[in-house]
Amino acid sequence: MAWTEHRIVAFDTETTGLNPFDGDRVMEFGAVELQIDSEFRVSGVKAHDWLINPGMPIPREVTRVTGITDEHVAKKPPFSKMAKEIWALLDGAILIAHNLAFDMAFLRLEFERCGLHWPVTIAEVDTLHVSRAKLTEQHRHNLGHVAKLLGVPLDNAHRATDDAEACGRVFSEFCKRFNAPIDTREMIIWADAVGPPPDTGHIGLGETGLPVFLDGEHAGERVDHHPDHLQWMTMAIERREGAWHNRYPPPVHEWAKRWLRARASGRFRANPRGGGPTDWGLDPAPWRA
């Protein structure tokens, strides 16, 4: 099936800081539903934007970058009041974000506080990964720089809906310029994105639609609860017929590596400081590289 026939949602968050596991919260969520034709042209855009009361003061540096103040969010509802609406927007779609791991880490924690798991998606595309793979001569891959290179307007950077639309249009430009396949599974591989697990009998979709292990010591348990075991699957070997062989087939290795890059690690998005140790990953995962 052509990926352009699926619902396509590009999204972005603005947050009170860079550390979701140390108490920082989402203060704005923005998304655009994109209609992209068979020639990868954006033919329609429907915007969604929510200012959110994060339940904590917004640091002055964050206000300086985003323009969002405590007064802007003081009378806005908390994330819990709009969680189901945001979840429904993401569920069943192809998701596109720039530095997906950053936004996903915040949203997953916000959803978990509301008793919701991460939605079931068709694919999850990180335009940061696409940029690094396709624009190999570039040393900068932040959204503003990539958008300028590709001729995509971004007039109000660091506001969620504007960044989300620019991200979606950047992806459509990558697809046009670098001959993206139209088939959904082939596009997922082309974009180094996350899609459904391969049908090898080792990982599948559980009752909630989330990936689970189908065999081994964690059979029936969610993959995101045991990322270390998934990492082990990419390197496990066993002896057969007098020689050492990979225990799991190549499609499992490829899917696991893409999933780990998107879900279990990843670099924070560019910020005005740049280059410092706080700009780097969400955890000390050994598979960061």
C-alpha cells in the first residue's frame, strides 16, 4: 500500500527544559495532518495546536527561545485534560518529527501519567535521521538549517505547530529529491524509520498493538520494557553444524536497530547552547552510535 494513502501527522513539542526524566514537562504540542500526493507534493494541511499548563514555572531561557510565558499557560489545561485527544491524533498514523526521540520521551511520560501507552502507529519517521543519511556533506542538521537548504519556509521557529509543518514539508522535499519509494514498507526502510516488526516469529504486535517478544525469556512482554534484551538479539549467536551463526535473522536485526535508535536513545534537538553535554542522549545506552 502507498504510504501517501495513510494519515500522515507531523508533530513537535515545546517543553520547559531538556530533561523529561528530571521533571521537565510539555508546555505546547503542535501537529499538522498532511495530505501528500503520489508525487510527494503537500496538497493539504490541517493544523492542531495546544498550549498546556506544565504545572511548573517556565525558565526565562525557554521563554526567550519560544516566546511562551507563564502568563500564556496560566489558564490553559494540564496535559491530562487533552491527553486522549492528542493520543487519538497520533494513533494509526505515519508520524514525522525532527529528533523524534526527544519529543517521544516527553510524550510517552505524559501519556503514562494518564494511564495511556504510546499509540499504535503505521511508521515513525525521524527527519533528523533522514537528513544525516541524505545530506552527508552537511555538518548541521537542525530543523531550521535543513528547512532553509530545502527551501521550506519556517517563519516562527520554536513554536510547535510551525516547527511541525516545516518538518512535514521537509520530509516531502526529501522524498522528492531522493526518490523515496511509494510502498509503505519500502519507505520505512528508505527513511530508516520504525514500522511493524518483521514476520519472523520472534517479535509481533500484542493485544494493545504494541511490539512484544514472541519467544525467549520475555515472551509475551512488551519490547519497550526490555530494550537491553532487544539489543542482545542484534548480536546473539549460536553454534550450529560446527559453526557460529546469528541466532536471529537479518530482518530482526534491522528492525531492532531502528527501534532502539528511535525509542531507547537519541540526541536532544539543537538548542541555543549547542554542543554541550546536556544536548546529548536520554540515557547512557551502549547502542547510541
